[in-house]
Amino acid sequence: MISQNIELAKKKLDSGELIGLPTETVYGLAGNALDADVILNIYEIKKRPFFNPLIAHIGEKSQINNLCINIPDAANILMNEFWPGPLTLILEKSEIVPHLLTSGSNKIAVRLPSHPMAIKLLQSLKYPLAAPSANPFQYVSPTCAQHVIDQLGKSIPFVLDGGPCSIGIESTIIGFNNNEVEVYRLGGIPIKAIEKILKTKTKPIFMDKKLTYPGQGKKHYSPQKKIFCISHGESFKAEKSKSIFISWKPDSKSFDSISLDGSTRSGASRLFSILRRLDTTEFEEIYIERAPNRGLGPAINDRLTRASHPS
């Protein structure tokens, strides 16, 4: 069932059910982040490994004080600048946070989304929502309500419809280690914007072999078809009959383009929808031109790299 009824969504969540939740990044598989049984259900439906923690979503900045302790000054600066928005912070958790949510870690991933329906729903609840992307583990993330129904409709019969996701890729994840600011996932906030606000360089952790935080798997965001990445600006022509080329921006020689106008914001909002659509075609090999290294380009290229990883 796809609906815009926020009161019904609240009722289902209060009764311990899961729903599809719209955010500005991607749609989430949402449930009470403080209920271990609900969290377990999220892991089981997604077939997500238990060592890969979940992000808690809150509706107001003040709610972070219930979930986190010893919040560093740099985190407060980022919250004031980028919340609500596509930024997740890794902070020391309080005692009320279930260990299952954090995969046994003493740190929790938290964010305040900017989608108006998500905020309205979250503010009506007495608990935060765990809401990883509403898709089977490692598959392409959903960016509209129908994507959720197509993938998980039998498991979660209710999806709150907030329209297409405006950002289209997951949140940037930032953590803090002593005086260092660490990047655990590239996402909807460019790293240069974070470095500018903090007036310091960040340390990339997002290719770490350990699945400490969401989105770190070498293979992730993957369609069923074989994906091959082409360097940005490189000319390419698909030779095989069941191969196609997806350019970065509109090109008469390509089957489609990631971005409609060459901007990385357009590319980010379209990326996952294009990958999903290509899974419904007869083509077997898909060659995709990478994004330019500006704006959200590094985050888009991170998704393409993981989508094309063989295992």
C-alpha cells in the first residue's frame, strides 16, 4: 500500500511494524530504533549482516541529547550548518541505545533528514527511527515509493509516499577520532563543504575493509547486470549487441545519460533510477561514464565503483 497518510504511518510504527519512509536521500525501511525486536526485523527483511549498523533518524536537533553523549564541538558546528539534511554523524551513544542498532559499537550513527513528510512523522513519534535503505542488502537503493513496493512489498505492505527523492544518494557519514574528522561514506554533502565549515582537512575512511559503518562494502548499490566504469570524458562505443553505453551528460552516441544537464546534483538524483531501469532491459553489459570530480561527483563515482565490483 502506497499512501500519504502520516497518521496511519505513525499508527503502524507505534504497533511495532515497519514502513517505507521517504527522505531527501533515498527511501528507508523504517522502524523504532529503540526496540530490539523491530531492529532485528529490519536486518532480517533486508538480509543485512548484523555487523553492519543502522542509522537513527530524529525529527529535532535536541533529540540527539537522548541518544548521544560527549558530543564534540565539530559535530555541533556541522549540525548547525547541515541539519536538517543529508549528513550522518557518528557519536558516542547513550545507554538507551540498543547494541543491536550499533552492531555492538559504543557509537551511534544519527541524522536529521530534511524531507518535510519525514520530519513531520518523526516529530510525532516518541522514539527515533532506524531507516536503512528499503532494498535487499547490496542492491540499488530506492528513490521513489514504487521502488520499495517492487523490492519489499510483501514484507512491508505500507510505504509513505513523499515523491521522488530530491538528492537521490545516501547521506555523507562523518565521525570524530580525537582531533581528526573522518569520512566514512561519501554522500549528499560534498566533503569540500564540510572542510570549509570546519576549516580543517578530513581523513577518508570509506574504503576501509571493515564494515564499521553503513555503505562501506566493496560491492554495494548493485544492479543484477554487469557494470563497467569508463573514465569521465573518455569516448566509448559499445561493440557487443547486448552492451550499452551510459554517458555522464546527454550524448547522441549513448543509450541514456546519468545527468540531464551536466550537473552533479542532477546526476545524483537520477543514478539509482537509471540502474534499476537497466535491470529491466535485455542488455547484459552496461558501460557507464564516471562523473566529474566536483560537487557530488565523488559520491556518485563511489556508488559506481561499488556497483561494478565483482563480489
